[in-house]
Amino acid sequence: MGFIVEMVSVCGAGLSCGLQARFVSESLYKEGDVIIGGLFPVHVEAPDVDLRSYRWLKTMIFTVEEINRDPVLLPNITLGYLVADTCLAEGTTLSAALALVTGQEGTVLGAECSRAPMVPVIIGDARSSASIVVADTLGVFDIPMVSYFASCACLSDSRRFHSFLRTVPSDAFQAKAMAHLLHLLDWTWVGVVAGDDEYGKSGVQLLLKELENTKICVDYLEFIPKSHSQSRIRRTVERIQSSTARVVVTFAIAPDIEVLLKEVVVQNVTNRQWIATEAWSTSILFFDPASSSLLAGTIGFALRRADIQGLGAFLAQLSPVKQPNEPFVKDVWEELFGCSLAQDWQPSSKTPKCTGSENVEKHGRIYTDVSQLRVTYNVYKAVYAIASAIHNMMACQPGRGPFENGECPDVPQLKPRQVQTSLNFTTPVGDLVYFEGNREPSASYDIMNWHIDESGAVNFVQVGQFDAAKGPGQELNINLEKVVWGGGWVPVSVCSASCLPGTRKAAQKGKPVCCFDCLPCAAGEVSNMTDSTECVRCPERFWSNTERTRCIPKVVEFLSLQDTMGIVLTVLSVTGATLTTTVLAAFFHHRDTPLVRANNSELSFLLLVSLALCFLCVLVFIGRPAPWNCMLRHTLFGVSFVICIACVLSKTVVVLVAFRATLPGSNLMQYFGPIQQRAGIFLCTLVQVVICLLWLLLAPPLPTESAGGELGARVILQCTMGSVVGFVLVLGYIGFLAVVCFLLAFFARKLPDNFNEAKFITFSMLIFCAVWIAFVPAYVSSPGKYTVAVEIFAILASSYGLLLCIFTPKCYIILLKPEKNTKKNMICLSNTLQKESWVIRCHSSLSVGHSRRHVTDELGLSLERPIYFECKLNEPMYIGI
């Protein structure tokens, strides 16, 4: 508004270098022994008045008058003031500050030119940017400044700003408090909007530095231009609207925030949690019903408040009638009541005329609102800081002063640098204010929450506090139960939802660390914490559960009687052994019948016993592997099957040799008698026993553990082969005997039909060989306990094949067709042999001494064809099975 008029005043003819005098128009001045300067942004934009700033200005005046009334603090000293408007701009602020320190308009006394009174100290400015400019300039002349609202951390540089002090904490503490709050509420994805000035830029830098250590990411950083360009403001709000960050942190002064929020209302940006700095956390200048729903629940940091006795009544004394010539009163009055005090007011004007008697106390709005005295209290403290310094100077004893040679300051002729020596005091409110070290007060903030009542009015409710003087981790104290959230619940502001236990975070390429994917832990690994960055492998013999949240003991797996498969195989084994025993009992019961006698009962009994052992050896395979059963498994299995196959092979060889030896007087059968058959079975079995003994002695099968299941989720307890060669030899030997038996039976399949079971042996050996050929690939490919199950299945299948194919026809005749169990039916009549000769199966009634006629008479044979029969030592020699 241009009320600082720059001019040159020549007072005296000295050539010394000093500040040029300037006129200060439209300023508030009161004469005193010590004049205190004041800088306040009363006008933001002409002719608009910032009522809040004007209250700060009036508070300075109130405090000066309160100190002057105090007979103890400054006896015999009267404080004066010279207060100017800065118009919230760096240029006008500097001009006003220079005018203050050079004095106001000079007065002429007689013929002398009187120098204007010097201002040794200035209270101000409110803005950090302007304070930097003024402090840089006045610092050259050691003129101190005591700011009440310039909180930029850059002003803490005591080398550059050695004459700057303040009663407001540095933004470094506010940035730290914000980071603590975001971390406490798990807001890891935020947006930041700052003013394009030193306050905003410095605050953002401090905030980003604090956020680096809290793993909180910033989605966007936007600056509000000082020109308040509508297009840039619109783009900023569009960025806020499009972002997934639900929390918006601000670092800007109230006028900048006001412009931003107007556009927020226009674009109807909802579901945002606003974080306010002390610059606007308790300001309602720009609050209107249209933005109530958007700003409800706002959380802000505010300077400590205090109650200043008598200030409200002092502010209510404002009157254009009683103070017609006081600067700012007219503009403030018109701003308060929306009327005009112009002398040339016309009834046709849109603005009503002011009466001058409007009730300021009732309609004073923010000007007379003393419920949130925060920055106002800092102004109050700043004035008392200067008064306290002057008080300490007055108590100085000559020779013990703070200056050179113990010099004490001359209070009436106070020099600026003398003010900085003793700025420590206690306010009437009881607060200790000290300027030591970095010459800044201890940081303490009230945490405010915006509550919107039913009428749409905003209430600032304190929900916590941040006190930097407390120990680490205890600075922030907030009662979340008192917080009212705009959406009714605590907002969630994350780029990626937290990874639950059982998963780990994997950073998304090209995005901040707060944006990640949650990948499940691999099998055998766990994570039991939220947002775990890695999964931990389980110890040995432990495995991860399905949720991958904890390690559990691995399941020890083996084929047991508790398994369904184990039960089924056990039942089949016992059933097979029972059937074999039943057949054995039937044969033993009918041992004197022609069928049993004609089928070499001795070999039949031995075959049945060996089959029973084949069925029962399965039980050794079921159960927890131990050294004894691991060594017994294949030994018992191998020996039992060799006995079984050897018996079948012996019968097959005898049948084949008997029917091929057709010449009379042939002695070939004498080499295949009972003794030779027993010896053959014994030798066959002995070979297998030797193989098994060598296997057990050199590399015995023993229990072992191996990982199985899903990448090792289970411990497979099984028997090792010990020696692959031994295992192959055992199975190979059995296979060799089976193949030989199969071939011989195949050659004998066309012998005489009656009870010639060569074809049944062929079928049984075919089944046996097929089962064990299929066993090899199945055994190799089956995992865990299924390996054992495959081997058991092969044993049972081949055993059932032998039992059913060989003994089912006999049992059928013995049990169901006993009329066929006669001597006559024991004679093998072959259509192919009837034309040549009779081949007689000898039985106990025939012996070597029987004549040809005796044989034919007894058996009812014709003498027309040759008869060949073999009987030796009165022992039945049965041809066939």
C-alpha cells in the first residue's frame, strides 16, 4: 500500500557512514526511553486486512503498556514502540525495517535538526522469507530481531543470522513431529504441498529428510506459487485428486493454503486427510461451510497456547470514534463489519455505512477471539524478552558488565548489540524462555483436531502434544480416541497394502520402496511378521505350515498300519496267507485221494508253504523301518519266492521230461526222481541265500531319512538298498528262474489234457513276469512310502497269480467235483498219443513187478497198443502235476 516513503534526511555535516533516515508513514508510534520496533503483515492485499495479524500488532502494544505499568520490571524506564505494516512482501518488509531503525519523521526544534530516535531491536517478521532478508541486512549493524512466527530452520544458522532470535520453535522440530505422526498412524504414502517460499521449501526439505528414516514415501511434491496462478493451482489440486495417497501434508502459510482450498472445494476433492502446520492449524480465516466436509478431521500442529489476562478487553476497546486518527483502525473496522467509514459515502453504495458504535466484542470474529492465543502469545513473549534484557542491564554492576572491561550498558542510550546479551526470562504466565546455544526456545506443539459441529462451525480440539524436551520415542503423545476423522475412521494411506505374515515384500521396479508386491514365502520358508522383507528358512527337520507363518516338525512318513494303504495291503497279505493255508489244509485232508497223490503232494505242500511265506513277508515291509526289518525284508522275500519258483520249476521239468521220454527202457526219468527234485530246489534256494548273505554282510539295507513331499515337506523314512547290485541280483535271480519256468511250461502246454497243468503254469508265470517287469519303472518313479507299496503290490500280485492259477483247478475238483477225483481220471489220454502207445501214470498199485496184462486189466487198457510206464522202488512216479 506504499505507506513507507523513502527519503534522505541530512542531520549534521558529519561524514561518518550510517543508515539513511527514512520517513515512516501510517505507523503506530509511542515515545519512550527505549523504542521497540514491530513488523506485522496487517495488509495482505490492499485494501484487505488480516485481522489475525492486526491482533498480533495490538498484542505488542498491550504488552508494552502492561510492562510500563509494572513497577518492578522496568522502574524509571518507559518503553515506546514503532510498529509498521509489511504487506506480507519481502520488499516492503525490508523497507519498513530500515525505516524503523533510522527513525520516524524528524521534528524541528528551534533551528536544530533533531535526529529521529533509534530503534535498538525489532519484533518480527512473521514470515521466514522476509525475516531472512531483514536479518541479512540488519545483521551488518548488529541490530537484533526477535521473530514471533518465522520458523524456518535456515534461520538457526547463528553465523549468518547472529543477530536473529525467535520465540517460535524451528521447523526442524515440526518436521520431526510430522514424521512421528505419520509413522504412528501407518501412513506410508503421502502427498506434500508447500508454499513457494523459504518457509515451504525449507520445511519440505526437513520433512523429506525425516521421512527417509521412517520408510514413508512421498507420492508427489507440489508448490503453491506466490503469484497464485490459477492454472498452476488447478494442476496441483488435480494431482491431489488423482493420487492414491489419502494424506496431504502441507507446509505453507495461511494465505497460500486459502487459495489452494478454494480450488479443492471447486474440484470437490474428498477423502483426504489434511495435515496442517502451525501456520494455519488454528486459523479459520478461510474456513467456510462449503469446505467443512473437506476439512473435517484435519490434524495440525499448533504453537503452545496461553491465556493473557486483560487482552480480550483491550482488543474490544477498538473504536473509530475514540481512535479516529490511529492507522489501520478504519480498515479493520470496515473488514470486521462489512461497512464503510468513508466521508463521501453515498446511500446508493452497495456497502452500508458504519455507525462507529458496532459491538466489537460480540462481532469481532478472529480479532477478538482469545481462545487460541498461540502466535499472539509468541508476540507477548517477544516483548517480555526485550523488557527482561533491559531489566538485566539495569542490574549490571560497573566492572562486572558483559562488555569490554566489564562495562555496563547505558540503558537510555541503549546500543543494539547490548540487547542480545541477556534475553532469558520468565513470562507472567509462568513459562521460562531462554535463548542459549542456538538462541531458540525448546520446541513444544499442541496437536489439534478439527471438529465440525452440527451448525458447520469448526472447533479446535487438542488431542495430543509433541514435546522435544522429552526422551527419544516419548516426544509424541496423542489420544486417538479423541480424534474425529473426516470419514469416520482412521484413513488408510499406503501405496501397497501391508504384506501379511507368510509373505515377503518385493519392490516394484521403478517405484518407491513403499510400493511393493507381496510374494508368498517359498516352501520351507516362513515369515511371522507383517511387512517382512525376507522369508526365513526353517531349521532341519522342520517345515513351513500351509500359511507359511511358522515352522512345524516335518511329518515322518512311512508305510504303517495306521495308513489306509497299509491296512489294505495288510488285509490282502493276511487274506492271501489264509487262502494258502486253507488250500494246504484241504490238500492235507485229501492227501490220499488220486488227485493229490497224482500231483506229487510233497512238492505241492512245499509250494503252498513257500506261497504262504510270500504273502506273510509283506508284513515285514509295513511299519517303521528299523535295521532288523530292513535286512529281513528282501531276504525273506527273495528266499520265499525262490523256493516257490523252484517248486514250480521242478514240477514243470518232470512233466516235460516224462512226456518226452517215450522210448521203452529209457532211463532218463531216473535223474528226475524225488531226491533230485529236492536237491534242485535246495540248490536253487542256496544260491539266493548266498546272494542275500553277501548283500547283508557287505552293504546291508538300513533305515534312512530323506526329504519328500512338496520340496521336502516330509521326512521319508525308508530302507536304503545298501547295494544296488545286491538288490538287482536278488530280483534278477528270481526273474531268471521265472523266465526258465515260463519257457518250459510253454513248451509243455500241448501235452495230454487230463490234469496237465502246464498251461496253468504258463499263465501263472506269464502273470509273474508281467508284474515284475512293470514293477521296475513303477518302483523307480514312486515317491516315499509308495515305493514300498509298489513292491508289496508286486509281491501280492505275483503270489495271488501262482496260487490261483495252479491250485484253483485242483481245489475245484477236490472240493466241488469229488466224483472226478478217481484213478481212471488220473490217466492222461492224449489224442495225439493214442495211435502210438499208452503212457501210464504209475501209482501205488503199480510196481515194477506187475506184468503188462496186470496193468492193462487193472487200468482197463487195450493190449493193441504199446504201453510205457515208469515205476521205481515201489515209489509213485507221477507224470504230470
